[in-house]
Amino acid sequence: MKKLLLVVALGGIAFGGYSYANYYMGKEARKDVDKQLLQFHAQTGVDVRYGELKTDLFTQSISLGDVTVNDPEGNHIADVASIDMQGFSPVKVSDYSRLAINDLTFKGVALEGMQELNGEKIDLVTEFKYSEANGDADAKTVINAGKIADIKFDFAMTNSQQLMALSEQLNEMAQQADSGQPNLQQQLALQSQLMTAMTTIMPKSMSFELKNNGKLKGMIERLVAEQGMTFEQFQMQAQQQLSMSPAPARLREAALGFIDGTEQFKVSVSLPEGTSVAQINQKMMTMMGDPEELANFFNLEATGN
């Protein structure tokens, strides 16, 4: 019985410590979030406010609830049920981070010219995984736009350690600037190094997918009609333009298939192992006159219907 009481007591102490740490983390998180939102408002004029903030020490996550967005003129343009953030750090690139925007609905003037979005709840999830050991990085984004469309985008690369390290330094400098200690010369030098580092990363693969959930074709038809064309005229114009395009045949055929059916469009590429951005740029210059050879180099796959 004494052992059981000891376990219960230790559990209570641990939970109490966790609760206090979670409370303290919540207070600090609120300060950081409020600071970021004030900066965003100062830069854009857009006013973002939240009704509640929750934190979880175990998952290092922050959740904002009952979010409202007003444009610079004070118009209420959007509501968001919740925004969940996990793994984000102002000083270091995390091995895993996730952002989820749940039940975004546009309001008022934001719906002008996009009435198909009226009443639709939009969800966005983006995940980022990074390994400092080998420089592997994977980014995935999924958007569900209600009855309009689903969108997926994936990107994978390696040899990104230098790029990530410079990003961390740039973030640290940005924080110093916020504290009234800007060093513009160092920031410009780092930005130049960042551009150079981008040429050394080695992309592995990329894919994009667009899927009609029911209302996409109707939205395209309306947008085309606003340009003074019928959908059939738009299809004919697209066919003519694509026939003269230097794009690879497989990509043209996929685009034509999607324009005809407006149901789904997929495109993906995968690069030869160990190929840097700088080498890709060189290959593209040498293969510019042969789109089919370029498509083979990128292992381009595309479908549309």
C-alpha cells in the first residue's frame, strides 16, 4: 500500500510539474503569438485575433481557437475554427513541424469574384521533416477546399544542411532586429550566402495534384464567361496555345485532358540521385531545345482527365 501511495504521490508531483510548465509555456507562447500578430498587422494592416490559446508541453504544440481576420479597411474577411502549430522554433529548424488550419471560411468582401467559396470550409495541413544528419528534407501540403477541389503538393530534397543553418542564422538576426539591434550588413551578407546555398541543395522529387470535388468546373466556366468566352471557346483556345507550346508532349496531353474533363490533374518529377540545383540549371540550358529529352531527365509523369 505504501508503494502504491508513493507511486500516486510521485505521479501527482509529476503531473503538477507538467501542469505548471504547461501553464508557463502558455504564458510565454501568448507573448510570442501576440508579438507576431502585432508585427503582421504593422506590416500588412491585416488584423488577426484569437479567442483562446492552448499549449501542450509534451508535443511542443500551440493551438489558437476562434480566429477572426479583418482586412486593412476593417472588413471582416475570414473566420478560422482553429490553427494548430507543432514543432516550430524561432532559433532552430525542427526535425518535424506541422501547421493545420481548420475550417477556414471566407466572409464579405473576400468572396467578391469567388462566390463558389461562400459557405465552404477550407482545411490546410502542411508538414515538414528534416534530418540534420544527412540533410534530407520533405515538405507536404494538403488543401481541402470543400466541394471545390483538393490540392496536394510534395517536395523532397537532400544536402540541405547549409541552407538550414543559414536560415537559422537569418532568423536569429531577425529577432535581434526586433530587439532594436539590427545589423543590415550581416543580414545582406547572409541573404547572399542563402542564395548560394540554394544552388547546392539536391532536389529528389516533386509532385502536384489537383482534384475536382464537384464545383471546380462551374467555377472555371464562370471565370471564362467573365472574359467573354464560352467554355468551348476556352477549350479551343487552350488547344491552340498548347499545340504551339515548347512543353513536352506528355505534359501538353495531360493539360488538354484536364481542360476537357476538369476532374483531375497530376504531375510529378524525380531527379537523378546527387543532382544539385546548379547542375539542374546547367542541364536545362543544354536541353532547352529538346523538351522530350528534358522530360526524360526529370522523369516527368503527367496525367489529366
